[in-house]
Amino acid sequence: MSSSGRATPARTLAEQLRAWPDERLVALLRARPDLATPAPQDSSQLASRAATRSSLHRALDGLDRLELSVLDALLVAGQTTSEEVISIVRADPDHAARALQRLLDLALAWEAPGGIRALSGVADAMRGMPGVTSGLRPSSPDPAAPAEIAARIAELSPAAAALLDHVAAHGGEGTTGAARRTVSPAEAASPAEELLSRRLLVPREGDTVVLPGEVGLALRGGRTTTEPVDDVPPLATSPRDAALVARTAAGAAFDVVRRVELLLDHWGVEPPSVLRSGGLAVRDLKAVARELHVDEPGAALLVEVAQATGLVAEGTEPDGSPAWLPTDEFDVWSGRPISERWARLVGGWLASSRVPSLVGRRDAAGKTWNALAPELSSGLTEEARRLALQVLAEVPDGEVLAAGTGIPSLVQRVGWLRPRRPTIFSDLVAAALSEAAVLGVSGAGALPPSGRLVAAGDLPGAAEAIDPHLPRPVEKVLLQADLTAVAPGPLETEVARRLHLLADVESRGGATVYRFTSGSLRRGFDAGWSALEVRDFLTSVSQTPVPQPLEFLVDDVARTFGSVRVGHAEAFLRADDEAALAALVHDPRARTLGLRLLAPTVAIATSPLDVLLPRLRELGAAPVVEAADGTVRVSRPDLQRARSRRGRRPAGAVEARQAAQVQAVATAIRAGDRAEASRPPTVATISPSGALAALRDAIEGGSTVVIGYVDNHGATGERVVDPRRLDGGRLSAYDHRADAVREFAVHRITGVRQA
């Protein structure tokens, strides 16, 4: 397998990267974006950065089980041919070959003169992954033939064979205890000595022994694993009409748009406070759940999605106290078509790192997670959501995830795709599926055409695809004599807002039922409506004449509304009904207001006006503010807004910018290579980045270099070394003068040149 097209293999990874075509280099930078930030100076620095611990872990985290198994087999086999690596992987050869090619494209392996080899540092990064890697050590420098190893194993006693199987099944490492290390097979007196004498276990430092890779392969039939590593877990599905999936998703999409709109309309007038530690109080979240007729987890999801989309932000009320307010983007968003509003919400959810599924649960310290809390986020959330949708998109049309077993099977599939991810990743995937159903991305356990476009990253296309399936808004309701109004479908936005002000939602479903009460109508009067405006609105939206009981209720509320007038004394109260005013003054619940009668129709209060008005409304009165000239002043609450977050870009702008940056980085690397090639070859590498790149090249190529080094006394000298490992600012290398492996501080290395 040759991917670079070179006549002779490259001596270093940097040299191989220089020979790659631009398209392949750009693909590497896209697959491993951390390599492009900041832009490397040339291919040597790119190769050095690719071998750092952090970059290797990021790259390995994105591999599936098959790719990790192929990389593990490459470590076991050592530097070898692609055919030999593929032969020891228990998988279809074509699958293993494609996996090996991807490892080469990701620069996790490269084609050295002696064959394909893993990048330095990969072996350390692959350790400690039980169930993912084989646990086998690299083969010995001079391994025995498979037939000879099989003959040695056949000579073992049952106890020694059992011990060998135990070591192979538990990481390939053990301790010798009292066993002798240098003993012949004939003198072996214990199972451990039998294995040591036949070189089936090899001693290491202390009393540690390890299982050589060739022995582990022999025990597993010449393969690194006993089970196939390319068996992708199947998805449990059941048949379901695709049209039903589309309708279910569209209904959920419409509901989430309408509920977010109602939520932010309410918060624009009565915003909840921001907790001192940040976030939304539990009582405010419960109020959202009651207002929107959802459970608390559903309310948390809506609040978090609105915040992630930029429709909610922390602002300040007129008195300066912090509160959660709709942003000015909400006014623009609410004027867009429903399909576009839905796509905006889904885009914010997909790109967010927030974890709304944790709201209401307790952390390790026993503290309850609050919605909108700053720390309620995870760097794995976005990847979990995108992977969940991509796997769900593999379910064919006409099928859905099976009830009970479908979601666990999908979580298992994602676990195969990302085996290095922690256990919480599975919880995030399961939560992503539930959230997708609430948001209308999926329906009935599958993705409709719009959901498949979301999984592919095409949000504008998803909005166009879902638009024909969205319920058509209606402008009329059915007013009934029991003081209810039935909306036979989704109402137009403005009609829904006005009706929601005058009536309470009693039930939702195929038809929404609103109920008119004295309290709900008073909301309209408090907002500045007159009785005539209320009647005109009801007449305009009703398909039938307004029922007489509803007219009587409107007239009754209008007659009592404003019967008590409040002014400044600190505040005063004036009423034409002497008995009503006297009853209010002597009400035990009004004791804290400091009410006192001055005349049969006039009372004063020690409480300020902004406190007195809401307390009187709680006591059942319907007061209005009276000006100095005796006229009534109805104060309409102002809509409050927070500033929108800066820097928001339209859909697709971020991807386009990243693609342009990657192309620019590739161009800069090529320019750096040309500049490096024009320098005299005898010039020593003295820059810190150049020294690191040269040391990485020496590690990959197994070459000897001369380094300039400043010792503890400040004296500068040269050392001839064979670099072995570079990590944590320390170089581990074999020092020819000391005839031992030593460590050198990288910041003290003044230059690097070939020996």
C-alpha cells in the first residue's frame, strides 16, 4: 500500500508530508484541525505537532473500533508491510485495508523505509484502553517462528498453560514472585519457570514479566483478537409508515417554535431573575413548565435551546437587577416563517455544548443542576448529538427504532464508532435522541427528510423540506358558552399572542382549549385594553357570535376594573363603594400595606405604589392609577430586551471560513517547505520550533543527531544522542558518551544537526 506515490519511502514523516499532494494535505488539516492552529511554518513543524500527546489523543478519540484495532496490530507487528498488518487483524481484509489507509491519511502511521510504522507516541497513547486494544506487547526483536512457538506451548503442563492464558487475558503482564528467571526447561520447578524457560514470558524491570506479541498472536490463532473487530452492532428497527414519521416530526417542530415564542413573550414582560451563582431558579423553571404545559425536563430543554440560539441572554431590569431577557434577535426571529424559526432553533441546539438533560439532577457534591447555569456544559455534547443523528440517518425509510431496544442498539453502535469516549458519552447520545424528538428533528423513532438534512448539516434545506408538513395556521376560534375557546389548529402568531393575554391555556393537542376567567381578562385590562377592544377582538376571531356568558363576564370585569384608584400619599386609595374600601382596609392580609381610612371613600397607604398595586391585585381588587387631575392612567408594561450576542454568523459561514483557513494554512506550509529547501543544508537548527521538529524527525527515522546543550553550570557542549521520546518538555535519548539513556530539558537544547 503506497499512498504517496514515491519511488523510495520517505526517511521521516516530515519528508513524506512534503511529498503529499495538496488535496491530501488539506484533508489531513480538516480531519485534525488542531494541527492548523496556529499555522505550522513548514512540514517539519507539522510532523512534530502531529506527534504531540494532546494531538494524538484527539486523533485517536475520533477512531472507531476497527481503526483502533488495526493501529494496535501495527504496534504489535512493529515496522512491517501492510499485508502483514492486515493478516493479523481479525476482520475482512478490505475493511482492514481501508482502516489502515485512513491511519496513513491521518498521519498516525507512515511509510518508513523498512515498512509501515506507527507514529512515535501512539503506543503510549494507546495504553490503558481495556476492551479496545488487544493488550499485546510489540513482538520481540528476533521473534520465533509461529510453528516453534506452538511447539513450546504444546510442551507446557496444564498449570503452566492455564497461567499463560491468564496472563494473556489480563493485559499481558505479570510478576515472577519467587520464580527463577534463568532456568532451562528441564530444571523448571513451577508453572512460571516453565514459561520463562521457554521464552513464552519475558522478564522486564524488577519482578515484572510480559507476554511477547508473537506469543499472544499464537494463543489467538495468529490474530490480535479472538473476536471480529469489524462487526458493527446492528440497529434494532421495526416497520413504520414514513408519512407518519414526517407528520410526527412536523407537529413537534411546530410545538417547539410556538412554545419558545410564548416563553419569550412572557419573559419580555415578567423576566425571571438570574441566580447569584448564575442560572435559572427552580421555581422559575416550574413556572415555565406550568406556562407551557410541559414537564420540567421539557421546560429546561426549551430554555436552554433559546439561550443557545441567542434568543435569551442575561440583561438588567429597569431597577438594575440581573434578569433573563429576550434579546433583540427574538423580534427578528419571531417575524420569520415557522420553518426558518425551527431551523434556527435546531442549529443552536446542534452547535451547543449545553447539557439540559442534567437539569434537576444532583452532581457529585449533592448540588442540584439549574437550567442556564454556566457550568452546565460538556465538550462531548456536540459530537454526541451529531453522531446520534448520523447513525439514526442510517435507518432506512419505512423503518424506525424498535420500541425498548432501538435506542440501546443505537447507543451501542455509537460506542463502536467511538470506543475511547467515557461512559457519560453514551448518556449524552441517549439524551440527544430524546431532545431530537422534542425538537421535531426526529419523529416516531426515525428521521424524516428534514431530519436527514439536519444530520447532513444542511439547515436551509431542512427548513424547506419540513415546511410543507407544518400545520397551516388558522385565524379563527370557536367561542363556547362555557367560557372556553377552541382553536381547531395552530393560530396565527399575533392572534395567539392576544388570545394568550386574555385567556389561560387549559389543554393542548390537536386543538388548543383556552378558558376565559376574571383574572385572565384583567390581564388584558392591565395591559391597556378597554372593554370595547376586548369585545372587538373576540368578535373578529370567533367563527360564531360571541356567547352571552362571555359578554357578561367581560362587562362584569370592566365594571369592577378601576373601582379602586391608587395615587401617591406615599399612596392613597379612593373608591365610590364605601363598604368595599372599608373591607379592604380591615382585611388581615392587607395589614403590612399600612392602610388607613381618611374618609369613607379615601384611604392612604404607607407602602409605595409599585408594591401596593400588585398586592391589591393579589387581594382580589382591580385598582388603576389615578393622575392628579382625576383621570385614569393605565400603564402598559414595556417589553424588555437584552443585547444580542455579538459575532453570530449565518448558517454555513463558520464552515466556509474554516475551509478557507485550512486552505491558507496548507499554502503557508508549502511556502515554508520551499523556503527551508533553499537554505544551505549545513546550517544547524537553532529555533525552538525547528529543534523540536528535527528531534521528532530523528525519533521517527531512528537516526543519530548532535545536539547543543547547556548543562547545570551554564556550560554549552555537544552531545551525540539517539532520540527515543519527546514529551512534557523532556527529551529521552541514548547518550553515546555516557553509554546510557538520559533525559534532556528541551529548553536547554541550543541546536540540532545530523551526526
